[in-house]
Amino acid sequence: MSKLSLRRAIAACTLPAAMLSAPALVLAEETIEEVVVTGSFIRGTPQDTALPVDVLSAQDLADVGNPTITEMIRNLNISNGNIGETNQFNASGGQSNEGAATINLRGLGSARTLVLINGRRHVSTANIGVDISAIPSIAIGRIEVLKDGAAALYGSDAIAGVTNFITRDNFEGAEFRLSGQTFEETDGEYQAGIMLGTGNDRWHVTGAFEYERRSEVRLRDLDWAVRPRSANPQGGYSSIGNPGTIFPVGVTNPDTGALGIIGRVPDPACEAFGNTLASNTCFFQFTNYDNLVEQQDTYKSFVEANYAVTENIDFHIEALYSRMEIPKWATSPSYPPQSLFGPDRLVPATHPGVQDLIANNPGLLPDGTLAVYPLTRHAGAGGFINGEPRRGERETDTYRLATGLDGTLFDGQLGFDIAVSWSKRDRTNVTPDMYVERLALALDGLGGPDCDPATGTPGQGGCLYHTPFSNGIEQSFTNGYVNPNANADLVRMNRELQPWLETDLSTKTTYELLVFDATFDGELPIELAGGTVGWAAGIQTRNEQFSLSPAAINDLTVNPCPFVNPASVTLGNTDTLDCTQSRLTSDTGLFAFLSGTFPADTERTVYGAFAELGLPISERLNAQLAVRFEDYGGNVGSTVDPKLALRFQATDAITLRGSVSTTFRGPPQNFLEGRSTSLQFTAPANAFKAVDTSGNPNLEPETALATNFGIVLDKGNFFGSLDYWRFDFENPLQVEDFNAVVAAYGTNACTPGAAGDGSAACDALQQQVIFQPGSEGVLAQIQRIRINYINGGDITTSGIDWFGQYDFETDFGLLEVGTQGTYTAEYDVGDFENFSGVFLAAGGDFAGNLNDNRNTITPITDLQGSVFARFSRDAHRLTVTGRYWGEYDDEGAIAALQTIDEHFTVDVNYNVSLMEDKLGMNVSVFNLFDNLAPRAQTDLNYDPYTHSPFGRMIKVGLTYNL
């Protein structure tokens, strides 16, 4: 059998390397016969099953430059809305997950894609699914992707499909791999790995160790990343900066002496400091201090051992450990307070900063000004202390241990596979924030570690004033401007106060998974026209644990209230220290921007059982029938999910295949209880606001009907396939759309005293939209938004996958050309409602849309695909790949950004084997023509879930084998 014929013999179910747009590795015959395709537990299932499975080999990955995990998933044509780069400003899974990487098949959400390692489950997080960045790439032997609903076999989380990472368990010798890549403004990204393997006919041990380093890339160093506000009003701009906007306060009713805001004045040095003046507001561009890429170090290790206990029974054990460190995560010099117009923010006219400002800018404030509200953050254009961004930390530790026995009994009549696997993911986020009370005291001149606000004198001794105006800043580190009106004493006090005003908040989340699997298979004494009926059956027990442990400083059970010092009541900054009884503050903790966190600790056990039949109905027609039972217990309940898959060999060249199945997913544990806080850009406030998401104990499971129909053509030197897929969801697990909640508040006229006040809809919405005290109903003065996990409106999504490849065998070598891609015809979502059933916004078809901060829907390009050509001869392999992402829309953007342009890039990869195949060298140029990611109305000016921001990248890799 020729190599070409051999490769195509398995092509009917495994689209060869299509996902990364490079042809399949021509493997040795022995290796091909051992491939077990993900999607069936029946031992000996033929390769040309009815299921749409893509297979990536180690050589396929080498042909496209041995990409990192992040690069690999970005190029998966069937994956939309992936987490892997700087997604920190978006709520659709990226925020607080820096350094993670996920697979999001069909754009259904990465938590709906089941990820396996060597066929076993790996620990998953509720919001983003499995973080695959922990897997050493050097250890990967192949990747199998089942692009079909698979709950009948694998259980929950396999709604959109299954991705199975299979390691190089039979590797012999030693392999050393070193690579580095560079692009604009980076100091380089590097990867080093070693793979070791040894054994004999009875035992084998392999180990893989890998180190990755990413260098910090600042947004301010990239012209495209920091744009004028006129070009992108959301491009990292906040209406709350420093310098900022000043609201004078005076007598608004001479008869009653009532006080109120009597004007609006931008700081006179607003534009000089590099801020933007628009609509009489001083906007601060905080992305000048953020990073496109964080400095990141990742250490990965994987070890596995296999031992033949008997001739027919094998023992397997594997262990994985990974640690990801982002030690200098960069963020804004400070965050703006959520409460902007409370008594704690009022600055009297006697404040030395106000007096100095008036002296240098006569007439700036209207006559009768008694005090001012500064719409500012405590550190802005001047940076934190010496112009630096504020720094935090991100750390992830991942652990895995799996062991089991597999083989056959009774002279091969009964196959078995019994295993136990344990995996755990610890994530620690350290983020800085400002004390509400400390800033209030500093505005009164009673700030600083050496000041007792009960006995101190404002501005004397150790008591310091914070000045929230430009005269308290010596220099702008946004544009280098040196302030001639800086007041030396005010600057000194501000610098001394900055580290005292803030501290680090720390939260650790732990997800832990313990799984017991027992699977059996064999043949029934039933002969059909096409052969013997095969069967498989098994049981599974999954114990899932989740814990959230905040540090005491941000634990709401320890520190629920912003004010703790009795002097704050005396000064009038709050009406009571008991925040649950105060009309001015709520139980959000000590800090101004981020909310505190409630600890959580949950556990549950899921029981499952399945059965599968392989039915060779005739020589041309095969069927797979499977059914699974799962029981979550409690309020979630149980489910029975069947699946039917058919394969019909219509002619020698044409194969038809199809499947239909139901799927089921129980609510993750942290969807049922607890509260978390994210920070989202809220258009009416022109700033990021706290969005508190609460668990919902009344959640129901989500279900879906998955269908797939395809045709495969294998004739001569051509192989191709066309598949139609569809998913119909009921009760999908979602989170309320905070933008829609705010819009519904206005649409329903819920302002106190307005037409809708007192209606059932407004009663619910008024609990969700929290305003500055005294500013209820003024959408520009939102303080925070409260949303809930819900069962949302039904979702229907469908589309077409295609693949085609033609091989030219010439006297000069083998030339392979082809194309692959996905067209998403629809992503139709029902109307959005809140937890009380109040209509929030109309649903619609969101395929081909950015979906920025729209519920849990990530960006979905309706068309993405690739073309490839590879020439191989002897030791040389040259691959050229063109990648295409179609244009898509953002209806909420300004006119110039409502269409996100199509994007096309060309990658060139050259591989050569030297020194009798001991030394391999790879040279890659990604995005050869340096086509930058299309612009979008996001904080980063591009869509980080879809496109690469790096432009042309050059990568060189070396592999040496002993």
C-alpha cells in the first residue's frame, strides 16, 4: 500500500490536519493502525466511523511552526471567541483569567467543550472550561477533536464537542526543543522543552518538561493600540481621570439654603496632561498604562509510565504539574471610586488644593462655590508614585494524577478500562484598589499612616491632604508634560499618600475534580449483514469541589463596610458604620472600585452510566447507538441522553454520515450561590462600573439537541467533506446582560416618581441598578449593577464545515493543496429577560457580530477559513497557509467602527531535517504581509477573542533528538 493510499484509508473520519490548515502527516502503517478515534468506547471501532473527527499529529504542529497553545487555538477554524490573549476588559470569560487558554467550539462557550487528556477528564472552571495552557506542547502526540454533541458517551460539558489531547507515550530517547519568536515592541517570546523516554517490551516511562517566557509589551508603545477618542470613544477612555472634572457646589435655593451642584468645569490642565476634553468632561485614557502582553513565566511538566502486568493487562499512571506566573500584571495607576458624589467625596472650598487652584485660575469656579465634587481617581496621568502603572499578580497552579488498568479478559472476549483521575486548579489573583475611607479622610486633610483623624489637625503634623486636581501633580507620564502650576507641598503630600491609600486585594479560587471510570466492551452473539454487533458500557462517578477564599482584607464576612473609623461619622462622611442600615453605603467592603468577596465552599458528586452499540447493519451501512444516564442530585436532577449516528457508503468514493443526540449540562456550582464582581464599561457613566453577579439556587439544567449531516468524497487524489451542523438549546445557562438591565431601567421609566415607578418591572430593576446617593434614576451616575445567573432564552445555531485536499505526486516531491473552514449560518438567541422575567432586550441572530459584553456570547465571525499548500521532498517541507476571517458587525459602535473588516494573513513555514534526522530546524513567518488586526470599538481597539494583534511575527525553532 502506498503512503498516499494509506493516509486516505483513514480520511473518511479524520480530516487530516485540517484545523491548522496543513495536510496530515504521512504516518507509518503501524502507528495508523493504533489510532483510536475519540467518539466511541468500542474497542476496534473502524476508523471510518460516522463521526466528524479532526486529528492533528505532532508533525502537523511542526509544519505550522510548533505553535504555542494560544497560537494553536486561535487558528482553529471551528473555534470562535477564544480566551488566550489580553481579554481583561471584557466580561465574556477573559477578565481575571490572564494567562489562560481555552477552546470554544462553535462559539458556544468554552465551558461547553469537553477537554480530555488521554481520554480522561481534566479539571474545569465554571466560566471558561478547561485551561489547556497547562499542557506541555512537547508532550502532545496528537489532538483529536470530535465536532459533534457527545453527551451520550462523555456526559456533561460535551455539548459542543470533545477535544482529546493524547501524549507521546511510546517516545524513546531524548528530544530537546528550543524556539523563539519576535514581533513589534517585544523583547521576544521563548520556549524550551525536553522530552525523555525509555523502556523495554514490558514497561515504558516518558517525561516532558517545558518552560515558556513572554515579555511585557506596553500598549502605549503601539500606535494602533492607543487611539484618539474621536476614533474610538471606548478605546481605554474613562470620564473619571486625574486631572478630571470639577463640580462646584453652592446654594441652589436661597429660600431654603439647599445646596447642590452649580456648575461643571474641566480641570484647566486637562489637555496639557494628555487627557481628552469632550462634552465639558476630562477623559483619561487608562490603556496608556496597560499591557498588550504581560510578562509571563510558565513551567510545565508531565510524566507517564506504562507497565504490562500480563500479556493482556496494562497499567498506566500519569502526572502533570504546571505553574503560570504573571508577577507584574499592569493596570491603571488607580481605579475610580464607584461612589462619586457622596459626602465622602465632598471637598470644601477651604481645602488648600482648591484655594491654590482658584489663585492660579481666577474665575474658574462660579461665585458662591462652597465646596466641589472632584470627578477624579487619586492617580491618573501622573501615574502611580513615579509614573508607573499599578501592579498586581496572577498565578495558576495545575495538578493532575491519573492511573488505571486496561486490557482484555476471557481470551479477549471482554475488554475493560478502569481508571481513577484527580486534577486541581488553584488560581490566585492579586489586584490593587483604594480604601474608600482613607481617601475621604485625606480629602479632609486627615490622611496618612501617622494621623489620628479623631485628634489630628487637618494638614498639620502627620495629617496630610490629598489634592485631586492638577496642581497636586508634578508631571504627566502620559505625554511627559511638566506642570508649571504644580504646588510643591501638595505634590509631596499626594506622593506620600498614594501607597497609604491603596492595598492589594487577593482572592484564591480552587477547582478540584476526582473521577472514577469503569468501561467494558466486547461483541454480542449477534451477526448482522455487515458483521458482529459490538458493545460498550460503563459507569462514572465525578466528585467536583469549588472553593473561593478571599484574603481577610476583602472578605465581606470580615470587612463588609467601607467605613470603620468613628471619626468618619463625626466628619459626616457616612451616617453610620453599620453599612446595612446606612442610606449612603452598602455592604461592598472597604474598597472604592472592586467589591469585596464572600467566601464559598461547595461540593457535589455526579453519577453516570452509559451503553453503546456498534451496528454493522450491512456492508455499506453502519450505525452507532448510545445512551447515557447522569444524576446530579439535589435540585439539578437527572437526565437520559441518547445518540444515533449513521454512516452509509453510497459508492466506493462517496460516504454519507449523520448523527442526532441530546445533551445536558447541570449548573456549575458557583452559578448556584455566592457573588463575584467584574468591572465593565458602562456607556451612560462613560466609565467602568462594578457589576456584581449573584448565584441563583433555582437554576435549571440546560439541554440541547445536536444534529450533524455530512458527505465525504474520496476519489483519486482528492479527499473532501461537507458537514451541516445544528444545536438547539433550551434553558441555556446565562448571566443577565448588564447593559440591557441599565437600558430597561430607562425604557420602563423607573426613576423614582416617574411613570413606571411602582410597577413590578421597576421594583425588580430598582434592585439591580444602584445609583449615587441622591442621584437615583440618573443613568450617568450609576454606582454599580447587580445581575444574576439565569436560564436564558433558547439558542439555535447552525452552519457548515468544509474541507478539501488534492495531492499531486510529482518527480520533484509531493505537493498538497487544500482548503478548510466554517460558515456559521445563524446564532439565534431568544429575548433577554432578567431573573424576575422582566423583558430587557430583544434577542436576534448574533452570528457575524462582535457581541461585546453581550451576556455570555463571545464574538462570532460567520465565515472563517483557510487555504494551504505544502511541498515536501526528502528532508524538506514548505507550508504556505492563508487564513481568512470574514467581516462582522458591532451595531453599538460609532459609524466608522460598526463594521469590523475582513482579515487575511499568510503564514510561511519551512522545516528541514538534518544530521540523519537528529536535528530539525523550523523557520516561520506568521502574517507575512504584516496585516494588522482590524479595528473594533473595544478598549484595545481590536477583537482579542478573534484576531492576533501582533502583526508580522518571526519564529525560529530547533529540535534535537538523541
